[in-house]
Amino acid sequence: MEFRIRLPELFCLYRGRIFTAMVRVFLGLGTNDGDREELLKAAMGEIGARCGRLVAVSAVYETAAWGLTDQPDFLNMVVELETPLAPTELLDVLQDIEADLQRVRVVRWGPRTMDLDLLFYGDEVIETERLTVPHPRIAERRFVLVPLVEIAADFVHPVNGKTIVELLEECPDTLEVRKLA
Ligand code: AMP
């Protein structure tokens, strides 16, 4: 005889644990040190394995470094994820992945092996010591908005009520963001 447990729709089973419903999350990935394309692939593999289900992935873009400009260009991309993890659990895993990919950061805005940012966590607004969500610099960074437009043009920023397309149109950042072939 076969037993099946039917979970109410608000719950889901993920890797042997029962969670409340999955949350739609966007992450920003950036790297400007080492084999950048391999690092992005490795980060995506880890995110898919440890954070939830990858739903969409943008193209990869090359961007001049922001802030401290005398350093190698960055590769940036964004991914959409369905995650069962709570925001701080997700941040913990993202920081573990950064550490595993040996992020070395000596100077603020200096070269980094892998930087993972939690851009949006559903439409939640979070302000704690460790976490600000939506990520506070989304609206001023073309290297985040350009890839986001590709996979989430109509997503509405829960704080300012603007779509990603609108934010890109109004973005004051002038740094070139070049799509890799
Ligand atoms: P950065 O290396 O500039 O991305 O900053 C990393 C630090 O930002 C960590 O200490 C995090 O706790 C904190 N932080 C705050 N909000 C976020 C967010 N939305 N995504 C990633 N890190 C965040």
C-alpha cells in the first residue's frame, strides 16, 4: 500500500524539510578576479544546489569597476530563484558560497572573487543589522538594472513602487554595461 502525504498549498517539501511556500527572489552576482566566467558558472551551480530552484538567468555583462576604478572590469549577472529559505538563512548560504569561492577583499570596492547580493526577497522590506532588502543600491546601478530588465522587466520595487524598466530609465549611472557575446 502506498502512502502519500498531501501538503496544503502553503507548504512545500524541499530536501526532506517542510517549508512554507517558496519565495521569488532575485540575486546579483559579480566578479572581477580570477577566471570570471568559470566563477559565475560555479556560483550558479552552488546557488541551484543550496538555495532553491533557479527559475531564470540573465546574460552576462561586463562593466567597468564602480567606486575604485583602477581595477579589472567586472562580470555581472542576475538570477531569479524560488527559495524555501528565510532571508537570513539565505544570506548565510550566500556568504558561505562567497567564502567557498574564496572571495578575497582587502579594500572596500576592491577586486573580489565573487560578490553575491540579495536584491529582492519577494515583496518584503527588511531592515536589520545584517540585511537590507531590497538591496539599497539597485536603483543607482546599471550593472544590476540592465540584466534585471531581461528577466524581470515588470517586477515592482516594493519600496518606491516603480518597475525595473522605469528604474532603468531613470538611473543616473553612466557606466557602460556591455553584454558578452
Ligand atoms: P558587500 O560586500 O558590499 O556586498 O557587503 C556585504 C555586507 O552587506 C554583508 O555584511 C551583509 O550582511 C550586508 N548586506 C546587507 N544587505 C545585504 C543584501 N541585501 N545582500 C547582501 N549583503 C547584504
